[in-house]
Amino acid sequence: MNEQEYITVEEALTAVLDTVPVLPAETVSLMDGLGRILAQDVIAQDSLPPFSNSSMDGYAIRAADVAMASAESPVSLRVIGDIAAGRVLETAVTPGTTARIMTGASLPDGADAVIPVEDTNEAWRDRDRPLPELVKMYSAVKMGDYVRHPGEDIVRGTAVLQSGHQLRPQEIGVLASLGVSQLQVVRRPRIGILATGDELIGVDEPLRAGKIRNSNGFTQMAQVIALGAVPVSLGVAADTEEDVRKKLQAGLDAGVDLFVSSAGVSLGAYDVVKAVLVEGGEMAFWRVRMRPGKPLAHGRYHGVPYLGLPGNPVSAMVSFERFARAAILKMGGHRRLERPLIPVILQDEIESDGRESYIRAVVERTADGYIGTTTGGQGSHMMTSLVKANALLIVPEGVKTVCAGETMQAWMLDWPEYVF
């Protein structure tokens, strides 16, 4: 056996990641940047807040005027104006005067603090009534109280977000506040998805003898979309080298950044993908010491990185999660390529064959920590066991039995809120 064809999971992952580059940048609109990775620093062209404003509904004052104010000895000030958010008072606050001010409104010249309306005799005033000539202040405040100062959040000229940062809704909000309407982000990877096999028919076709529906193609396209990448469906190739080449050429014409195929990479007489890959490029390896998913072809086809997944649906999905997922995230500019890994206490015994194994399981949180229970049948054709699972329990290479009560590492596929 050629050891280069039969390698460990970590060796295979390293080889795959070494093959794929981080893609170049493109310019997108602000909302199209959601979930994307910044390709350059964002430098603030404005300060936030851009001007001094009130953090409360109340009255803009000079703190010195109310230094001795209390409920027993209120201080009366003359009201010179009303400042709603978005408006500016042209008259300055001078000793003995005040202006009513709403939350977010610009602090007028002369004022250095705000007193909340609750601490005045206007707390329950009908808004339809005209402004009073005088207002009583029932408490003292210090200079700067209830005032948001310019640059308190962001100072103009600073890097508010750095290259490599993933944009979430909160980042979109900050960028909108700074007037950023377009962004440089890493381009979305385009992934060519090819299913192979004479046995495959369309999802809308009735089953007939010897045929199964093409689930792998849809599964892999969904996995690509979930990563924020763009799936390019190459359809189903028959078990002939000619048809595989034709479908792959369509991918080259579409400018895909990575090929992901399913089936055709094992030892069967009709497994033709390996031959096409060798003929049109190079194959680095085609077997990995893992379960499920031993057949895994990796190389290049006419210069484009290629991953040939097994044909069994669970094997294909797990292999995609272990290898294609990290490759696609790297191409998209992500730095965190692995799913969360947590320790769990196994609730039932697991038997393995010595390969690094990924066991479908449900992880739950208890008062004593996380526990993991397998989802029943682990056959590589049993997709319902993946539907039930929120994690894959990892049995290390060389281990054949894991007993109930032992601690294992769980690779979390989901983090359901009702559990975590």
C-alpha cells in the first residue's frame, strides 16, 4: 500500500489547506458585506458621537448653577429654548438659564451638563403645554453628567475595524454610522458541485429499479451556501471519463475556485473520477484513515483545487465538513476554520475499527457538564442519524473501544440555544 495514498486526517487537512489560497478582494455595498471578511482596514472619517449630545430627556444647564440644588432647596432657572433631536439651539445657555433637551439632541453652547427631567418640577408635565418660563431643579449634577462627548466611542482617524474581521449586524451598524456605503471584502468562493454515478436521478423523478435520487449534490450545495460561498451546480456525471471531463470543463468555464465531487473515487470498476483527475492535473492522495469517508481524492484539475468525496451520503457530508469546509472558509478570508470542540461524557459504548472516527451524536448540557449520546445506526448510508445529531464524537486513531462514562471530544455541528 502506498502510504501517500492512505494518510491521517491531519495530514490530509494540511495538504488541502496548503492548496487553496485566500481569494482576492472585491467592492460590495454595505448590506452585501454582512457575513463577509474585510479585506482592508476601515479608517473612521468621523468621530462618534460627532458632537456633544444629551443621553437623557431633561434640561441642558451649567453645572455651577445647580451646585447647591436639592429637593428641599430647589434652584429655578429661566428656560430659553427647546432642543429636539436633529435641531440646534442658536442661543447659548448663560448663567441662570436652561434649555429643554431631548435624548440625542446637540448640547447648546454654554451648557456643560444635563439634568434629567425626573429631577425637575416638569417631570409629569403635559407635552402639549408650552414651555414654562422657569423650571425648578431638585438635584445637583457635575460637569459632564448625562452628556455624550465627541469621539467617546470612535475617534476620527482610528482603525475602527481591521482586515480579517467578519462583519456581523453590529459591524454593519457601526459602518453605517460612519457613512461607509461600500466595502472591500474577500470575494465569495465559487464551488463547483458535481455528483457522479449512473444510478442517480433527479429529485423530482419517481424511483425505479436500481436508481436513487441525487441527494449528495443538494447536500453539498446547501453546505456551500451555509458557509457564505456560491455553489455552481455541475449536475450529475455518468460513470464515463468523457462525461466527467465534460462536466468539469463546464466548471472551468464558470470560473470555479474549487471542485467538490461525490463518488467515483474508490476502487470500483466504474470509479472514473481518479483517472480524469490524474489525466487533467495531479492527485496528491486518494485515501484517508478516517471513518466514515476513507475514499477522498485531493489534487488539482487544470490548476483548480479538487476534492473528490465518497459516494455514501453520510461519508460525503462528514468528509465535506472535515476538509471542504475549512478550505472554503480559508478561501473566503476566515481565520477560524474549525468548528467548536468540547469535552463530553459518553453515555453509551462505541466500537471503532482503529481509524479516526466521527460518530453522530446528540450533546446535551447537564448540571455536571456536557454529555454525548450516539444517534443509533452509524451506517454511512443512514442520513437520518445526522439529522438527529448536533455533534460528531471523535474517536482517535488507534482506539477501538470507548466505554460509557469516558470523556471524548465532540465536534459541534450546531449550538442549539435550548441546550447551550
